[in-house]
Amino acid sequence: MFTLRPVWGEDFLDREELLQELVGTLSSPRERMGFALVGPRRMGKTSLFLETVRRLREFPAVVPVYLSLWELVEGTPEELSRELLGAVLDAFREQGQLPLRVRARHLLQAPLELLRELLREVRLSLRLREELEVVLMLSRGRGEVPPGELLSRSLAFPDKLAGECGVRCALFLDEFPSILELRRGGKPLGEGVVRKLRSEYERAENLVLSISGSVRGTMEAVALRPAAAFWRQFIVREVGPLPRDAVEELLRRNLGRPISAGALSLLWEFTQGIPFYVQFVGRELSRRGEQAVTEGEVEQAVEEFLREEGGILFQEQWQRLSAKERKVLQAMAKGHATPSDIAREAVEPPNTVSQYLRYLAEKELVIRVGPGRWRIADQVFARWLRDRLE
Ligand SMILES: Nc1ncnc2c1ncn2[C@@H]1O[C@H](COP(=O)(O)OP(=O)(O)O)[C@@H](O)[C@H]1O
Ligand SMILES: [Mg+2]
């Protein structure tokens, strides 16, 4: 079945090389570095993490733990701390390392007395159990401790727990840069917290962290720039589109009907291998009968997709652009590729256009395809813009 949610197991296609690198490195006691996955939204970073987690579960000496910062609702350090402890305890429990009777994520809602009682059953050293109780208490509080301290204690816990169990904890923090948006009392915590976490992470012996991020600028701020707190702490890997044969495989498996070569090419051209688009348009097509998919039908499905989803997908990003950036993009959507052509269409001086192309490139909205030639990075976004101009 086509799906818009992250995939793993049988539904996960391609990327075998990258997966083997992730699983091989993270399961090897000799390796100490985790990964930073960088790639635009909807490219498949979460799916990659979840498939890596699935495969790592086969290794008795590794406990993989997954948490997405986008799952946070309140966006407070207390909430992150709670979610992290819950995810860690549950992962250790599922791996048979902790004999907890109930899922920790339920347990964290329980009254403290009950919680203490349940934890007494767990075979942990007194020191570690006390530490867990302290962090749990703090994570229920309303900001009695500095956020940096709360979060570094929460990160230290899985390290110590892994040490006691004689395993390694592979922690995946999806959409990690959102940590910069954590707030307490309405005020953002900012960078200091990330540095605190980094120092804690340096002390860890049994914890390997991997992170992902959808916005390059914020990934740079936390990890990819020399001045960033987590600089040089990760093996950095780009997550790009799927290759054409994987797109064909995805359609062949899930479409439930044949597809003509022309229709396939059209679909490939539209999606450019971005898995979310393939899943979405594929789903649309799978609902439309049994005959072979024609080019006209792909065209219709694409239009429907843009009508239904285009606004949701692109409007917000569009609103955040300046008037000049929009003019440049609109000219490009009409097919202009060089600064001078764009300048003529947008009625702006070529120098200004070149400057705005650089801004847009920093936001990864346009890419340079040759000397003095540019195009809109996402062809679906380009198409959405073109449709709006008509
Ligand atoms: N390897 C893959 N095989 C098939 N579909 C995929 C794959 N990776 C991602 N997808 C699909 O792409 C969409 C986005 O995936 P997701 O992992 O949520 O991306 P991201 O975390 O980068 O935003 C989902 O619809 C998912 O089902
Ligand atoms: Mg994701």
C-alpha cells in the first residue's frame, strides 16, 4: 500500500548501501561515531532511521532508541526529558534488558509513589535507580533546575543504563535542530543547552548519538559548522531522492494495475524520485480502476495532488519569502534559467537577480545547474508556481 507515513521493513525500498553503513557502524564496538542525516523534508530521513532501528534490534549488544523532536507538543525541556526517558526505558524493555511490567511511556504519567514502586522491581544498581528517580522528578517539575542540567542528566541516563546492561545505546534524535526552539516560560533556551549536551555527550562511554535535520541552515548551526556545538561529532550523510528503478519498484508493487512506459516517464519527471510525491500520486492512481495507467491519468492525478496538497506543502514557505525572491522564482517557474533572462522577465537589474539567486540557493530553493544557469530545486514546487501564474 502507498503511504504518506515513514516506512520500514518490507515497505522500505533502496538505500541499501547507506543502511549497511549505518547498521555496520552503529553496531560495531570499535566505532564511536554516529550519523547526521541531512536532507529536505519528505526525502525519507525518518524512514531511514526507523529501518536502521529495526535492523539494529537484531544485535543483542545494541539497544536502539528513536525519538523525534517533532513529536513534542509543549516544546519544553521537561517534556523532552520525559519523552527521552520514556523512549529509553521502553527500548531497553523491548530488548529484554529491563524487566518492566508496563510500558514506561504509560508509567511516566503514573503518580510518583506508584512509579517508585514499579522501579523497585527493576534490577538496577541503587545509584542508577536513584538517578532515574531524580531525573524523573525533575522532568515533572516546572523549571526548578536549569534546562541544560536537566537535559544533560537525561542524556547521561541512557549511557549509564547501557553501561550497567553491558550494551551500547544507539540514540536517534530525529529533527534534532528543533532543540533550539525549546522554550521555558515562553523564552527560547537557545544554543547554551546544545553546548551543555555536547559536553555531556563527550563524557558518554556507551552512547552513540545520531541526528537528522530537514533545514540545512539549522543543521549547520548545531553540527555542520566549525563553530557549532556538535561539529565533527557525526558522519554526515545526505539523503536525496530515490533512483528511478526504486520508483518503478514502488509503483509496480503498490499500484495494483499496469502502467504505460510514457506514464511512468511522466511520473518520474514530476516526482524526481522524491518518495513522498511518488507515494502520494501513486495512491491517487491506485484508486482509479484497473486498466493500465495512461499519461493523461498521471496528468490528472498530478493536478489533483497540487490542488489538494500544494497549498499545504508550499504556501507557508512562499509567505516567508521576500517580494523580490518571489519575483525571481516566478520568472524561473516560467522557464527562465539565466540571471539576465530572469532579470528581463522580473524587470529587475541582473545584479539584483544574481544576489537573490544566492539567497534562494542558501534556502535550497534553487540550484545552479551549470555556469550561469539555475533552476528551481523541487520540480513539484515549480509546477505549483507555474499553475498559479496561469
Ligand atoms: N526508502 C523508502 N521507500 C519507500 N518510500 C519511502 C522511503 N523513504 C521514504 N518514503 C516515503 O516518503 C515519505 C517521506 O518519508 P519520511 O521518512 O517521513 O521523510 P522525512 O523524514 O525526510 O521527512 C513517506 O511517504 C514515506 O513513506
Ligand atoms: Mg522525518
